[in-house]
Amino acid sequence: MTLETPQQLPSAYDPASVEQRLYQKWLDAGYFTPTIDPAKRPFVVIQPPPNVTGELHLGHAQRATVEDALTRWHRMLGDAALWLPGLDHAGIATQVVVERELAAEGLTRHDLGREKFQERVWDWVGKSRGRISEQHRRLGVSCDWSREVFTLDPRPSRAVRHTFVNLYRKGLIYRGERIINWCPRCATALSDLEVEHRETDGNLYYIHYPLANGNGRLTVATTRPETLLGDTGVAVNPEDPRYAAFIGKDVVLPVLGRRIPVVGDEAVETDFGTGALKVTPGHDPTDFDLGERHGLPIVTVMHPNGAMNAEAGPYEGLDRFQARIQIVEDLQRDGLLELVEDHRHAVGHCQRCDQVVEPMVSKQWFVRIAPLAKPALDVVRDGTVRIVPERFTRIYENWMENLRDWCISRQLWWGHRIPVWYCGACDQEIVEYEDPDACPHCGSRDLTQDEDMLDTWFSSGLWTHSTLGWPDETEDLGYFYPTSVMETAHDILFFWVARMIMLGIENTGKAPFHTVFLSGLIRDVEGAKMSKTRGNVLDPLDAIDQYGCDALRFALTVGNAPGNDARLGASKLEAARNFANKIWNAARYVARAMEEADDLTGWSDPPAVHLEDRWIKSSLNRLVARVNRQLEDYQLGEAEQSIYEFLWSEFCDWYIEAAKVRIRSADGPSPVPMLVHVLETTLRLLHPFMPFVTEEAWSNLVARVPRERELAPSIMVAPYPVADASAFDDAAEDAIASVREAIRLVRNARAEFRIPPAQPLELLVDPGAPQSALEAEAPLIRALARVEPLRFLEGRDQLPTTGAATAVVGGAVMAIPLEGLVDIGAERMRLSGELADAQQALERLGARLSDAQFLEKAPEEVVERERDRQRATEERKARLQELLTQLSE
RNA sequence: GGGCGGCUAGCUCAGUUGGUUAGAGCACUUGCUUUACACGCAAGGGGUCAUAGGUUCGAGUCCUGUGCCGCCCA
């Protein structure tokens, strides 16, 4: 590749011409695949596998950026960094998507049959995978594509099979008639987590249940009157004086006329409704528990599709919502409906298809959760697993302490099939690692496999180890497990993270990672969740086309605190794009300075002799220290902010501008080696976040540099910067700060008095101190403030007393003679104001420093800092007073 | 009903062992074709950190109460 001259480089950074080329270069070099090396420390991130049928959205892009940044950082630290990508078959989500497609053709999955339907899904998967993969690559992710896994691949499927069999044999998986959440649209059971509760306007119906003996009646309140068809009791609180006498008697179920008992139970809330509760064990989870306590029978009144069944008597065949209307009418007719109230309450909806979910008793497979939850709780409590940000630890604990058994069977056709066979001859359940040919109990070949599929999250829960080869003792598993950081969105803490911890410990004996890093959700500018129906979805690829990958990555992560939701809009993307362009142009400038410099010797660690060099080197090393600290503490957004500020406001705004002055005058040591050094270091610091522009700029720099140290072939395998504390230089930083202040004051006066930028100004300075930084930096002040002549005075009495803009910087006094422009009275007013400020500050400082408590209790360095400030403020006050006296003469 | 989070400049947000005069981006005002960058440069305006108490030498930061907004769980 021939090196372009700096002049040939475009003046605006063009991401499109860089990104694909560099990504290919990294792929070809094999940087994304770590080598298993016992001498190295492994760093492992397992990617949360996106749904195979979905497209990546900005949330994925943000998480990918965080995961990539962590991986790139560790790779540069010299770790064996593995970021393992994958895809999730997403059972119910995918099935719903494909069923919708079928519905558009007027078909259901039953028209196709199980096999054809599965083929159809695989077709869809094939199309979708390519898109997801393309999106990921465009995001610049450095994941190891050679290890990419799909949840339905043979290896993870084997892990699913082994886990199921092991848990079954330990008695931790069982089949039973329990109350579950049923989606009539999807015709499948759902776990508690897959139900979304939404506040909905409904009614509360007060219904009379006459006593069987004809002496009165009980009135119950319900939001779902149609379920009374499945009532097998009425419950009241035994402490409730209104109803105590009813316990043990029978009431007559309206409409159906069935006799059902009244039972006493403490769980009944006396102040909800009438205080009497109809008990429907077949269609309500609390009633199920209650019914179990009192031995009440279970009656299920609905078909799986939500229509009423034979138990519903005259309502058989009606849809559940029609049945509700009909029953209410009938109750009214019979005079059994006391009243109907408006009532707002939470109604469960299917997470995937939004239908109202029906609690229903059904025969399903469950995981016994308590024995798994205990160790998973312990590892978080004892710090083996750290959750970032910390506040989610409590949320995790609360949830884990209140878990019900996990319903894992789904009446779907897409996913991992439940590995249980039933023998037609002896009726035994057969659960083996390999598919059985014959019944091990009776030898019969009349075997049928369970029709159901496993909850997707069952396989996801194994992801940290199934991707590395478990249950086999593979080299990958031995080296990379347990993994390091699990980064994911906080909304799947329970769905996924908790189950990974439970099943990771269960299968391997070890917690699957040491850190959980939870990201917030990405919202649109208005703060709304992005969704297709709202039409506010921003495709990551569009954003990349428009602003560039680095800009998107930066915009998605800069300044974000872990776990907090963030909004993204055009202005943030523009700011990020501008930053990429700033870096590009800084690099372009430095490259040009290099071409024109005679000697770049020492660039890799230039000695800091000149005050400006001492300052920038000190400042750079403080930045490096800070960024390392922030990364170690997972404050990625802050780290980016730090780099942004240094690069733009320190390096570009001041060091480069100062360097130009020195280069032009050819006076003193050349700043070019330092320019190269600072930029090269900062690019490495930033690379994990903005991989492309840093690589491109870095390559352009190092291609022009003498080989003073071994140079990596790519910034992504170059070492991450380490701070050199010996470069810290407070004196230089203070000195440059006062020079900057002086320049700012001159520019300020120029703006205030409307003096054209090109017109030089005379500046008189009484430096005050013998070794003033203002004197040392006179050329810089001349150039950046457009000062000519700049004269340093012997004594204050030489300062002009009229018609001058004046200011105090540290111990120095400056005056810009502006006869005829400056109103001396206004000038005096301004200085008096400053004097008053100084006086006020001194009073505060004096009070603090004379407080014995403060002196005794505050740390030494804080006291010392206050003393320094007091000294400086006193000096400033003295100078201001002198100046004012002079002006009033 | 229980829990969590937010309330900081016009807007969006940082601010992690409590320690300068509380920061950034965007927006705003003024002026600039200054040969790296107008995706830029310079100067500037703008905040009693929701509220009431408390702890402390010192509170945006810790504690308690209150108000509004959002989320999670039941």
C-alpha cells in the first residue's frame, strides 16, 4: 500500500472508504480468534445471542459496542480475549413471526403440519441469519466468528439433552398438573416471566351465591364472571365476623346450580370486594393454592383455544369473552347480579402475541427451582458474581427469593423437543442421553416422544458453557470457562442471567462469570421505547451509512452510566461524527508536521523539556491513569468522555495550536515528536470505542515514524497505554493554565471592545514573579492572542492609568492600552466587582482555615489545597487593589 | 400492595471512597474563509443540584420524610 501524503488525505473523515477495508484486514489477520495460551489470562465475553429472526436494533448495537470495547481493551492488555458470537432460535418469538407470515397467506401451521412448518421456519432463519451477521460486521465487532454458535446446533442441543436428563434424574424436573399461564392464540403454556401485566379498565361484578339451605346468600366480587363456571368453593376469612357463620355451609353456584362449600382461609382479604372470594382452582393461581389447601376439586371450563368446554354447560362453544357477556346477562335476568363497578386492574398478556393470557390447570413439565436458586443466590451475595450497577443486586435477590417452579414445556413446533418418550406397552417415561429404540423396562418398540418443546430460555440458560463444548471436557471449556463478563440489557436479568447462574452452577459447579454488566435501553429522542409499530426504529445500518460506525458506537455509549436508559437522536450522532472528524484532522495535521520535521527521534517517549511539553505529557499521563481506572470500574461512558475532553479541549485546542507557533519560529526543541507521541497514545486509548478511525489514523502515523520500538501491525493488537506517574507535573500544568488565562483575557477584551481579529493589540505585563510563565511563553501569547508589541514592565507604576483594559492573572497584572475605547469608570466598576469576589472568597477560606475542627479532621492535602488557594487569592486581591488605586489617581 | 430508579443549565445527560467557584453535548448570543478540521475557531450568557429536615469541619454526593415522573414484581 502506498502512503498518501497528508495533503492527499480527504479533509473530512470518510467512514465508508475505511470501515469495510479495515474490517476485512482484521479478519484476514485472524485477530478476532484468540490463541489458547496458558501463559495468558483469558478474558471471555459470551454474546447474548440475538433472536435469529429479528433484525438488530440500536439496543443490540449499544450492547455490541460495550462488549466489543471490553474485548478490544483486554486484547490490547495482552489477554487471550474471546468474544463468542451466537444466535438464538427464540422458540415462541420465531414461531409467532412465521405464523403471522402464514396467516397472510390464509394458512395456519396445522395446514402445513409439524415437519413442513419446521422447514418453513428454517427457510426464514436462513434469510435472517445473513442480515444479522452483516449488521454485526458493520458494527466493527471483534468477535470470533470461527466459534459462532446457533442454539439448535448439535453441540448446544446435546448440552440441553444432558441438562434435562441430569435434572430429571435428580428429581429436579417433573411433570405435573399445575396452574400455568396459557396463551389461547399461541396455544401454549408460558412461564410467569412471559406474561406482561398491563393496567386495564374493566369491571368488578358483585354476584349473589344463595345458600343451599335457602337462608340467605353470600355475595362475591370478581373481575372474570365467566370463571364462576369452574368455581368449586367460596372462601371467607375466618376472622371476618360477617361471614364466620357461613363456613362449612354450602352455597348454590348460579347458573349451573352446583352445590359448593364455603371454606375459611386467612389468605382472603376482608377489605377487597365483599370479603367473600369465589374459588376457581382451575383458572386462578391463588385459587389453585387455596383449593389445594382445602381439597377442593379442580374444574377446567375452557378449551386450549379459549372457547368454553363441556364443563361450561349451556355456554359450551362460546368464546371466553362472549361467555362473559352472556353470563352477566343471565345473572341479571336471574336477579343474582348485585352491581357492576368500574375497576382498573392488571391483566396478563402474552409477551409475544399480546393476547389476554388465561391461567389454566394443565399437565406440563417443571423445573424445581428452590434447590437451584439457593447456590445462585449465594454466589451473588458472597461477591463471586458482581452485578454492575450494584443496585440490581437487590432486585436479583428479591426475585430469586420468591421464585415459583419454572414451567419449561411449550406446545410449540420450533425449538428443542422435550427428550421424554412414553412406552405404549408399559406406560413408563423414558429419559435417556440418547434416543431410545426400545423401552428399557419392557422392551417394547411402541415408543412415542413427548410432543412439547422446551422453553427457549432453557437452552439460553446453558449458553455460557454449552457454547464452549460442555458436556464434553473440551480445550475451550477448560481454558475459557468460567467466562468473565456477561453484558446484557437489564430487562432480561431474570429471564436469562438468573437462569445462567443457576444452570451454570448446576452443570459445572462454578458460577459462569464473575461480572454481570447491565446496560440500559436505548430510546428515541422523545424517550419512547423504539418499536416497529411506533415507527421510531432507527436501523443501525442507516445510522452507520449516515454518520459512520465509530460515530454510532460513540453516540450510543458516551456519557452513559451503566444500567441507565439513554436517548439517541440526530444531534448526538452528529456530535459523535464531528468527534471522529476531529480525530481525523488532528491526525492529518500531525502527519503533515511529521513530513516537514527534520527529526522525529524520541517520538515514542519524548523528553519533556519545554514547558508546553511538560504540561501535555503530564496531562496525557493523567488521562491514561484516569481512563484505565474508569475502565477497570466499568465506567465506559466516563472513560470516553475523558478522552473526548482531552483530545479536543487540551490537545487540539491548545497543544497543537501552541506547537504551530513553535514550528513556525523554529525556536527551541521541536514539538513534533511530542505531537506524534500524544496522538499515538491517545488513539490507542480510544481504540476500543472507535475502532476504525483510530486504526486508520494510527496506521497513517506509524507508517511515517522511525522504528524506535517494536510496532504492532495493527492498533488493535498494540498495547493499551499505561500511565507513567513520573510525568505528572503540577508546576507545568499550573503555568500553562495561567498562560491560557492570559490569552483568554486578551481575546475577551478584543471581543468586548470589538477589535477586529487581525488587528494586533499592545499588551503590557507586570509579571509580578521573577520566573513568570507569561515571560517564558511570550511567543505563544503573542501568536494566539495577536499581541504586538508585548512588553514586560519593571514595575507597576509604568502601567497606563487611563484608557486601558486591565486584568490580574495570578500575580501578574496585564493592561491593553485602548485609549478612547475603554470607559475608565466601567473598568473600575468591573475590577471592584472582582475585588469583592476575591474578598468574599478570602473570608470563606479564612473561616475554614481558622476552624480547629477543619484543621484537625480534614485530610492534610485538603487543608494544604485551601492554604494554596488562600495565598493565591490574597495575591490576587493585593494586585486588584493596587490596580484600582492606580486607576483612580 | 411491595421494590427500584429519576428529579442537576432551555433540552438530553455525566458527576463512584463527601473536599476548589457543579461539568459536557446540543440549543442560544457575538465575532471569525486564522493554510488540520465550518463535521471548524474564538469569546460569552444560562443552574438557590425537586422539596423539608438531619449527620458532618465540609453534602449534588450519606440518612429520614414529602411531592411528582418512570420501571419492575405481586
